[in-house]
Amino acid sequence: MKRILRHYVIDTFSLYLVSTIASGIHFEGGAKTILLAGVGVAIAMLLAKPVINILLLPINLVTFGFFRWVSSAIALYLVTLTVPGFKILGFHFAGFTSAWIDLPALSLSGIAAYIAFSFLLSILTSFIYWLIK
């Protein structure tokens, strides 16, 4: 139970951070929709993603694990289908410039937006799990 609650809190927080970093995720009901989407993402990542990874295992082996982001994108798509008010319209990153790094603006739509959001979500959740340990 503690593990499931930890996944829920981290996935919900990561989903909120991803929505602030890049625009394109739409929460129609505000905080209620974010909390419901967090439940959906936690369930999808704990239950649906391992099943999808097993189904896509041959492609994952050929691409040396690169196709794993597509399985995360499929899980994220399943969450958008099941949670009312949670939509991914596109991936829009305004860019970032500092003294050391320049990240260009990026705009994606369709399955590429789901892959970009799943990539960003997996990076943030991995970082948070790393901080906790």
C-alpha cells in the first residue's frame, strides 16, 4: 500500500511539473482532474506498462530499449482515454536560453506529443525517485 501511495504522489507531482514545463496538457477540472490523472498514470505505469512492454518485447530488443518510450506513450494515451477532462493536445516547449545551454523551441503533435510527454514524465519521475533514495 505504501508503494502504491508513493507512486501516486510522485506521478501526480511529476504530471503537474510536466504540465508547467511544456504546454499541451489540458486539465479541464483543475486540481480534481490532476488528482484523477495522477491515479490513472500511477495505475497505467504499475499495471498497463509492464503488459505493453511484454507485448512489444521483440521491437524493444531490436531497438535496444529505445521503443520503451513508445510503451510509456501508449500508457499515457490510455490514461487520456479513461480520465475525463485530461487531454494531450500537443507538445509545445517555448525553449530555454542561459549562459551555458540553449534549448530551441519545439512543437509536436499526435503520437510524437505523447512520446515527448512520456519522455519528460519518465525523466522527472526517475529524478524524483533518485532524490528519495
